[in-house]
Amino acid sequence: MLGVDVGEARVGLAASDAVGLLAHPVATLARDHARGSDLDEIAEEVSTRGAVGVVVGLPRTLSGQEGLAARRARDYADSLQRRLEVPVRLYDERLTTVDAHRNLHRSGVRSRDQRVVVDQAAAVLILQAVLDARRAGRPAGVPLRARKPRTRRSGPT
């Protein structure tokens, strides 16, 4: 499984281990608004790693509302889903970037050096939260699009 933290300038990418227990950082990609090369790179990672799904962080406000950043994350997830055959899910990622900065600071990474890795660290937090939720039997985010249940067609009567 892959985790994605979407920002205006960069996209953080994390992956889980083969058994889905631990998330680890993979890369920080430059956001390519014009051509979407960052989306293509994520699609390549999904293929290379044989990922069974992707989770994109959904930055809600503290009150749980969706603002401009959440709409942008949804749009990004939609664009990503069009490139993939595996499901893309959204996961509430309130304050993960703040937590990522705090964790990097605690581990001794200087503030000016955090910029290049904070998106990866946030992607790790998002993905780890999803992995932990799944193990605990809780919902691991929401599907990007709710699919209509298939109905059984009856023949002519």
C-alpha cells in the first residue's frame, strides 16, 4: 500500500512493508501542475511495488470541514485514480504535517532541512494510521468514489 501527502509544491510518498505493518518513507516528488509527471511517478511506484491500494491524505480543518486544501487533495486523488487500477482512498490527515515537523525536530533534523523530507514524514504518518486502523478493524479511510452496488438483472418475465 502507498500513502500520499499532497502539497502545493511537493508530494510526499510512503510505502508499507509486504505484510502491511509498517510504513516507511519513499520519496518527495516535485508537484507538476502542468503535466502531472508526479502522478505518473506514483503510478510507476504502484506498479513496481505491486501495491494493492493508495491512500491520499485529506486535510480537513480542526472542525472537520473541508476547505480549499481538501478540495485540492480530492482533485489530486481523482487524477491519480484515473491512472491506476488499484483503489484510491482518502484519509483524514488533520495535523499530520504539524506532527511530522515535530517528529523531525525531535529526531534532530534542523528546521531548514525539514522542507525536503516533511512531506515524506507526513505520508508515513498517514499510511501508518491507515495500517493501524485496518489491524484494529476500523475503517481505513473512505473510498474515493462510492460505487453503486451491482444489482442482479432478471431476465424477461
